[in-house]
Amino acid sequence: MKRRTLRMAAAALALALTGCAAADTSTAAQIEMRVQDGYIQYYNGTDWENLISTDELKGEKGDKGDKGDKGDKGEKGERGETGPQGPKGDKGDPGANGTNGLNGADGKDGKDGADGKSGTNGKDGRDGVDGKDGVASIPGITKELRASIYNYYNFFDSYNVCGHIQIGNVDKAVINDQLFWENDSSKLHHVSFLMNEDGQVSLTAVAEPGWSFVKWDDGVTTPSRTITYTDDSGLSAYFAPTNPTLSWDNIKPDYHCSAKLTHPYSSVEPWIDITYICYDPTYSSSVQNSLGGGLLTAKSEDSVFGKYVDIEHSVTTTVRYGGLAAFPSEKIGGSIYDRCLLSLATSVDSGNESATLRIQVLQDGKPVDPETVLPALSTVTWLEQGE
């Protein structure tokens, strides 16, 4: 097969060359050929064209020849003569002089040898305040002013971080003391300043999420203010929750009594009545708590509620509690309540004592369904439904 291919390749090469020569003998004499990329190529005057693959010109692999005789080992060559010694090199330049050594550092004083340092001079005591050092750079300090943060509805609430104080410019005054919330050491809830008659301090009462600034106790309603020497020595910033914290369980009856919803809410009569019945004459149903902590803001009497009180439970929510036998004795507008005790008007029916608490929820001064801010009454397990 290879011989046939070889003969065909040779014939093609010859034909190609002959054809070129026959076409133009002058061109045939100038034909250029080369072996490139595995082909014999010729130059057609413009481009190189493949003529035939060099693989096709290879013949079959010949038989392996006989192994030749082992030749004699050649004689060892003679050693050449030793060459003459080279000239002696020049001697190098002498080295540079070394750098002089540095003087050693003086040794440190021994432990006992150092002189003791002079003590700091004591500071002058300030006028009017015992025990603490005075501030010599601000002469004439004669007054201490304080600012604190409070829950508007419960002064004794030391756990809810309702707000904090930010201190701005302090001029001719010094910070004397700072206190932080027990459960958040980054929130300042009390600070005191010492100042002279020209002193002033800028403060801002900052509400926490879920709370709203109400006012300062001296009537200022802007959270940022500058206090001076003539301001009250003790200022309080009040904060109230933006949403009320109310619970039906706060008015749950004693286990000797029961409670029934005797008047459901309607748009025509926008309140509910809960009647308490006590079956044990040694217990009384005439006292109830409010739905939650709040501030007593009003007390009055009319034909619908009888004697009633308004208790503000958040900045938007007030609850009117009616059917009272008497008004609470606490002062209006300044008392802080934690479940204000309500004395209800009582009646005796078949030997059982009963009392009815009338409740109206107001948001921004308008009556709303109590279930707007409280769970549905149908879910209150201790309350019997119906007339």
C-alpha cells in the first residue's frame, strides 16, 4: 500500500513540475520549492502552495541491519605539557581605618538612689459644699443644679429606660456627678452641675424607642434647653410611653368573686360595663384597680358615668373609669399611679354584693372600642359574657 502511495506521490510531483514547465519554460526555470509544515511547497508567483506531503514520500521502513563487530578500544592519549606559570598579581590597596567606638551611656540610678518626687499641691475647697475639692479655674461657684429623667406615670420605675440626657455646651460650670440607668450604663439619667452666676449648660432630653418626651417639670415643653444659675436647682424631664401598657387581668376579680360583661361596646353607647359579684359576705367587690399604671388627669361626675376619673395611660390613650362611690384622695395632675385603686358604688342583691365598673377608652380625646388597645373580650377567660 505504501509503495503504491509513494509511486502516486512521485507521479503527482513529476506531473506538476512537468505541467508547469510545459506551460511556460521560462517560468519552470524559476520555480521555487521548499519543505514547510510537513509539505513540499512551490511558489506560484504569489503564494506558497502545498504540493505533496512529505509523509507520502517516505518509503517502507527498512530491515534492521546486522550488528557490527565491536571495535578495538583506542589507545590512551598522551598527557600534554604543563603550561608556564602566570604573572604574579598586584597587591591590593590597604584597608580603611575602622570607626571609633561610641561612648557608653551613663548607668541608671540605683533603686534607692532616685530622689522622691514632690507631692501635688492640694486643691482649694469650693465655697458652700463640704468635702470635695474646689475648682480654682471657675471662681465663685455657689450653686448646684441637677437634671433627671423620669417615667411620667411612675417615678419609681427604675428599670424601663424611657429616655436619657445629652450634655451640650458647658460654660463657666463643671459636671459634678453623673448617674446611668441600672440596665443600660450608656444612658445618662441624672447629672449635676456646679456653676457661678454667669454659668450655663445646654441639655437635651432624648426619648428612647416606644417613649415620647412630655415636658420638663417647670413647664418647658421643648426637649432641648439651656439652664442657667437662676433656673430651678432640680429639673426633671418626663417621658410617657407612646402605646399604653394595659391588661384585662389588672381588673380580674378576687377568687371569691366573679365578673360579667353586662354592657358591650357600641357606637351609640361607647363604653363597656363589667359587673362584679361577690358571694362571700366577708369579701368585697367594691374596690378595683385600673387597667394599668397612669396619671390621674381629671375627676368629675355626670349622668352617664356617675362619679368618674380620667387616667392617662399613654400620650394618646386615656381611660375613663365610672361608677365610683368616691373620688380617689390623691392630688390631681401630680400623682403617679401604679394601678390606681378605684372605689366602686355597691349594691346588695339576694344577699350578694355587686358593683359595676364602667370603662370608656379615649384616643386623642375620642371614644374607641376598648379592643383597639386591649385583647378581644371574648378571649378573657375570667369574664362571663352576656347581660
